[in-house]
Amino acid sequence: MFEKKMKLDALYEFYGKMLTDKQNEIMDLFCNMDYSLGEISELQGVSRQAIHDTIKRTEKVLDHYEVQLGLYARFQEKQEAFESILALLAQYEMTRDETCISQIKQIATDESEM
Amino acid sequence: MFEKKMKLDALYEFYGKMLTDKQNEIMDLFCNMDYSLGEISELQGVSRQAIHDTIKRTEKVLDHYEVQLGLYARFQEKQEAFESILALLAQYEMTRDETCISQIKQIATDESEM
């Protein structure tokens, strides 16, 4: 559940600009401000169900962009490469094992060429 | 000129899936296959001017996506960070200056959090 919300937040950050103003308004409250469905429903003066439906529909739109473009997945891959570099640096600082340095070089070379 | 073509190639790689089949067909020949306008015009049996116009129009569509989403710019930033890491690694291997390691750590930390 938490992971699903995290992914929705990320997809909204990536593709939010493609949404309509109305979708954007509700997604901003839900994703950026972390308002509950009930709170958004009160703020917007519409039923909780209507808010739920809008979010579900918008989620599908955002998913569709990611299926088409796959840019979030590509971005995540980059983040993971930076995390691997950090882990290898920590290992190097403890062990002074030079293979850590060559592994970092390999990752940075591969990623800078993609 | 060369840089402009490089950017167009990159934007096409990023947002090509959002184009129509016809635009895609021509952009694939132009960007991926590196065909000239004249060659595409012969292949498609339409005038060179028509191909030129289609490419110009498609360029605007791709530019529009980038203005909206800015994902290519974000991606480029990541690539540049990997290039900086490579440069710092090379410097470290020559000088064994530990500040290179801390700089790499800083870059990787900043980038993995974004």
C-alpha cells in the first residue's frame, strides 16, 4: 500500500504536467500535501467517492504515460546506480580494496553512456 | 547544427512514443537511421519539402513535451553527475587525494536523493 502510494507520488511528479487542471488540483492535495480522501472531499465540496474515482482515473492516466515512455523506470535505474556507488565507496573506505574503485568506474562509465 | 541534431535525436528517444505512426516512421529514418531529407523523400515518395515540414512540426511536438515535462534535462543532469564521478576517480587514481573520494560521495548522495 505504502509502496503503491510512493509510486503514484513519483509518477505524478514525473507526468503531472500532462494532467488537466482539475486532476492536478486533486493529485496535488493527495500526493504533495498528503491529504486524505475525506479531507479532499470536504475541501472540494464533493463526495469522497467522487474524489476516489478521480484519483483512480488519474492513476491510470499516469500509468499509461509510464507504459508509453518508461522514463520513471529509467530514472530509478540511475538512482540505484548512485546508491551502488555509495555502497562501494563505503566498502572502499573500510577495506581500501581497489576493486571497489574499478567497480565504481564501471558503473559510472556504463551510466554516462546510456 | 550537430548539437541541434543530437538534441532532436535525444528528444525523439525520450518522447517518440507520443508521436503518431507517420511522424514516428519519418523520425525513425531521420534520427535512428540517419537518412537525409532527400533519401527519406525518395523512400516515402513525397517531396523533400513535405519531409522537411513534417520533421519541423514533429520537432515542435517533441520540444513541447520537454517544456512540459523537462525529463530530458533531468536525465542529462544525471549523466553529467556520472561524468563528474569518472573525472574525480581518474584524479584520485593519479593523486590519491582523499578529497576526490568525499566529492564523489557528495555527488552520489545528492543524486540518489533527488
